[in-house]
Amino acid sequence: MHTDGFAKWTRRFEDERERRRAQGDPDWGRGAALHPAIWAGIQRFQVGEDGDGANLVGKADQAGDADYGRAVRLFVAEEQNHARLLARLLAAGGMPTLAGHWSDTVFVRLRRLMGLRMELLVLMIAEVVALRYYRALRDGTDDALTSEVARRILSDEERHVPFHCERLHASLAELPRAMRRPVMTLWRLLLLAATLVVAADHGTALRRLGIGRMRFVSDVMTSSRTVVSAVLVPRPDAWTSTG
């Protein structure tokens, strides 16, 4: 399938790459001090951001849209930069990175089960959950370095979701119309299950960041309604996670 319009995403990713280069890194020398539960959460999200993205890139190339393939490579580079920023943040607080985590292993295996559509649907679960987590991390701590790192990552993630929405809209358009909404309903159910797991796993950290487990779940599911609309209706740039 060929899709149009991804050259603009390549330009956006390239513009952001140049902006990051001009901005430079946060001042890691400030150090960071956080509750142990928050550090544990950052360690787990750092694992999730890490990876070479080879499987996604390969499927993007097979889709037959060179612009989309280039945009996906730039997306993967941003995710790798997130992993780097979180690793540097952990180091600033004297904390190690993790070699792996079971939740990331599950997500990776699910993403590789089928083609690009399945890969993106599973990836979008992680992205939508991450949006609420990084917003909580940005707003819920008085540690300046942590807030800055979370703000930078959140800004990128708010671009990633509409990017994936646009490609998923094109992908679901290949399905019979009667199947499209049920697919996204199933996606929301899987998102709910994943969000409940994250809320249980990160409960102490979420409370320290000023939101409880159920507020976290509610906020994620509320934002998901607009994500579904952006996938089913070709207006993905209208989606926003903030608020």
C-alpha cells in the first residue's frame, strides 16, 4: 500500500533533530534526587524506550512508501534519544539502568507477531500510556532535572501519537468499513489491560507524583477516545494529549 503525506513528517522529525542539536543536553551536573519508587519507574520506562527498532523499520520499508520509511527511522532515533536521556538522568541520580524488564519483553513479542498494523497498534498502547506517565513525571516532582527530561520526552511523544494515528488510519482503510471500529474497540480493551498493569506496578511512584492508580487509568482511557477518533477519521493532527 502507498500512502501520501509522510514527507511532511520527515521534515518535522528533521526540524526537531536540528532543534535538539542547537539546544544541547540538560545540565546533568545538577544531579537528581527522587523517591526510590520513582527511580524504579524511570528504570522500567528506560528499558521500554531502548531498542534498535529494526523490526519496525523493516515493516515500514515493506509498506512501499519511502517517505514513511524515512520518517520511521527518525522516529526510532527519537525513541533511542529518550532512552539515552533517561539513562543519563538515572546516572545523575546515581542509579543504574536495567538490563531488561518483563513488561517490555511482552510488548516486543506482541509487536512482532504480525505485520505493520499489529506492530503499530501494540506500539500505540505503549505510547499512550507513556504520555500520561511523562506528564505525571514532569508535573509531579520538584526535581528540576527530572522535570526537564520528562518535558523533552513528552514533547516528542505528543508528536509521535498523531504520526502513528495517520499511518494507522491508512492501514485500517484497507479493512472492510464494518471491521474498523471493532478493531479500535479491541485496541482500547488491550490498552485498558496494559494500563491496569502499569498502574499496579507503578502505584507507589504514581502516588508520589500526585496521581493515584485509578486517576492514571482514567486519564489514559479518556485520552484514548480521541486517539480512536484520530485513527478512524483522517484528522490526526487535531489530537492532543495535554489538558
